[in-house]
Amino acid sequence: PIIVLNFGSQYVQLIARRVREAGIYSEILPYDTSAQEILSRKPYGIILSGGPASVYEPDAPLPDQNIYTLGVPVLGICYGLQVMAHQLGGKVERATKQEYGRAKLTVIKEDPIFYGIPREFDVWMSHADKVISLPEGFEVIASSENSPYAVVRRGNLYGFQFHPEVAHTSYGMEIFRNFLYRVCHAQKNWEVGDLVEEKVSEIKSTVKDGKVICALSGGVDSTVAATLTYKAIGNNLKCIFVDHGLLRKGEVQEVEGYFRSLSLPFKTVDAKELFLSRLRGVEDPEEKRRIVGYTFIEVFEEEAKKVGADFLLQGTLYPDVVESAGLPGAKVIKTHHNVGGLPERLGIKLLEPLRELFKDEVRQIGRSLGLPEEMLKRHPFPGPGLAIRVLGQVNEEDLDILREADYIFIEELKRWGLYDKVWQAFAVLLPVKTVGVMGDVRTYERVVALRAVDSVDGMTADWARLPYEFLDHVMRRIINEVKGVNRVVYDVSSKPPATIEWE
Ligand code: XMP
């Protein structure tokens, strides 16, 4: 594999994905993984990610010094370059001019890393520190106006001040390919298309003739995990779909339709009453999340006991694995809903066939498994469902108002060809009433907020610039068709500082 050492860059997963897109398996490890441990994985090369720290600070994260002498190529990106320069005897300082955004890179010296790429092209910079003197033996391969040491090299150690992994850098993929195939001499070993057979036989040999249970949510991950497992073990798989009464209009039927088309052995458990009765009167968002979380586990556990399974199947993805390994001191912003803790309680093992995959890789597998295209393209939907989109106290009546408004918004997005252009979109019902006038009569009714965001991974997001005419049309339909609503607003907050969901 290619080992990516994580120094806390927001782009670390993007680096790992680019490497895989280029056909080489990649793994993200903590920055302080020992050289010995890295070597034991037989890496083709090591990439040091960027990160928010400064190398001259007392507790700056530094990798094991021995990684430079393993005989394995190392590529340092941004902070990764600074770390390399610092540890090998160069000097790094806070730059007088910080450099963010586009810069023109000029190649000074012929090098395999720039094979087949023009001598001048645009790259993306994002740094406050810079290398001001190079360690012995390093030479400059390329520079930009603000960064004379934009690309440096000694033997098979490379340092980039710019970010080849972001889309704004032209020829980024070519640079990764050059690093992988011309510097590391890697052999292509990763192709998502081949994975279905491999996964199916892996599941077969793990599970043998045991039984597996799975909580289906209607999302891509759990559906792909279940479909692979079904291919492997047939009806020894039992899927449970919990209807918690917090789903969108028509969603139960829609999702059941998908499961049927994939022949998944599933059972829908109607637990609407239980969830709603427990949520009654509760206002606090975290409390609502907790209630939905443990009630879900309770309902699922009861069903699981009936099956008497040996494994719990989960659609855990690589980003979840990396994140839960987590950087120390990370703060809980929202308690995300998942079934953590269940395997211990049931005394069964966890089966996670997707745990080294990224979302786009799972979508590709889904496509080759024949999942319907509409399902693969569905926006993410939170586990606690509409409970966190009816702000404050949740009741059946408000859920219905929200369902109608949300349905109109989504239906129109699809009609206008905008649904696939935004990352996620939904309506929120606010717990306030405002004054309006309809047909000369005063009204005093509720407010619906519309939220649509562009994002790559949900970690950061910006509000989607939907056309005014579109918003106008949706506003008109919601106010005319949804009883109890007389005002529609559009959320123009980015994340951060806001979050995508309102609770
Ligand atoms: P926030 O609101 O934290 O949301 O910016 C980021 C993304 O995560 C989704 N989300 C959840 N997904 N369980 C989930 O599976 C949850 O409890 C949950 N809360 C938020 C949210 O819809 C967005 O896509």
C-alpha cells in the first residue's frame, strides 16, 4: 500500500482517495506510527499529510525520524514538507506573506514527478509557514512567486509546499500517478470493480454457516453491505428495517421497494408509537438524539434476539474508522446515531465488509450490484430522521406538516434537475409562528426553513446557490399547499460556523 500519515489535515482523506483512484491501495495511519510498524506493511511509499500545526512549536506532531532512511520514497505535502525539512536539518518560519489559493508553479528542473506536465501550471497553496533554508543535499525542482522551495527533492524524498490532492491544482492526478508509478514503482493493485467477488468470498469464509443480522436504513451503505452478504450467504442473512415514524413522506414504501428489488430478506418493524411516545414533550436536541438512539437499539435488539445471530452486519466506511480512531481532544458537536455497543450487548461479532472503502467506492460497488440509480443518488439522511428537523418538541401533526413541505421541496429539486447538483437538501419546521395575510385575512402560522448545501463529505459545507425563480416557485407551492405554514425562509449559513442540520 501507500501509507498516508495523518497530521490533522482536512484533506487527508482526499489524499488517500486520490492514491486509490490512481490504482494503488492506501491506508491512513496516525502521524506517530513507528517506522517499524510502517515497514511491516510493505509500503510502496509514504505520504506525509498537511496539518494545522507549526513545526517550531514545542509539541508539534512529528513522525518517527527513521521513516527517511527506510529506503521507501516519502512525499511531504505542505506541513509534511515542513516536517521533513525541519527533521533533516532545514529551517521553517512563519511566512511574512501567508499564501492561500491559486499560485503559478514553475518547473525549474527536469524530474520524473513532473513527467508529461507543462513547465508552468496552477497549483493550490494554503500555508502560513514556509521553509526558509533547505537541509543538506536537497535541490529545488519547482518554485512559485511566494515559495522559492515549492517542490524540493533529495533522492526519493520529495516535498511539496502546494496541495496536489485538491481539485484546484491542475495536473494533481498526473502528479500522484508520477509519484506512484515513476518514483515508488508501485504495481497497480486497486480496482473497485474487482471488489464484489473478493468481498463475497471474504464474507463467506468469515461467516461460514453462521447467521447474520443487519439493520437496514434505506441508505446506500447498509444496502450495499446487505446485498454483498446476501450474495455470500443467502437466507442466513436477516435484515431488519425499523420504521421509527420519523421518515419522510412515502419513504417506507420506497425503501421497501428497493429491498424487494434486490431480493433482500427483510422485515419491517413498526415502532412508530414507541418512538413518538418517548419523544413527547422533549425539547433538547441532544436528548432527542439520545432517545432515538437507545430506542432504536432496544427495538433492534429484541428482533435480533429472535433471530439468534452470530454476526451483526454494519455498513461502516473508512472515514468512520479514521474518525473514530480520532485525534485526542476532539469535541462532541452532535451525538451521531449509530448502533455502537450492540455487539457486546448481544454477545456477537461485528461484520464490516466496507470498512476500508470510501463512499464513492461503495456507490460504484452498488452500481455493479444493480442497486437502482435513484437509490445510489439519494441525499444523506440522518439516523434520528425528522425528529431533528421538527425543532423543539415533536408531535405527529408537526411531522406531517414537515413531510408535506419537504416532499414539495425535493420533488421540485428533481423536476428542475437540481437534486443531483446539491449534496443534501431538506426542509426544517421552526417552532415559531409569524403573522401573514392571505386573502385579506390575517394569519398566524408556522415557518418552514429550506436548507440546501454543497459539500464533499459533510464535514464542511456551503449553502447552495439555488436559482431565485426556483426558490420563489417552491415558496409559493409550500405556502399554498401546506396547511399551517405562512412563511418560507432559505438558510444561507455555511458549515462552519453553522452545521448542516439545525439540531
Ligand atoms: P451536521 O448537522 O453535523 O451533519 O453538519 C453532517 C451530516 O451528517 C448527517 N447527520 C447524521 N447522520 N446520524 C447520521 O447518520 C446522525 O445522527 C446524524 N446527524 C447529522 C447530516 O444529515 C449531514 O449529512
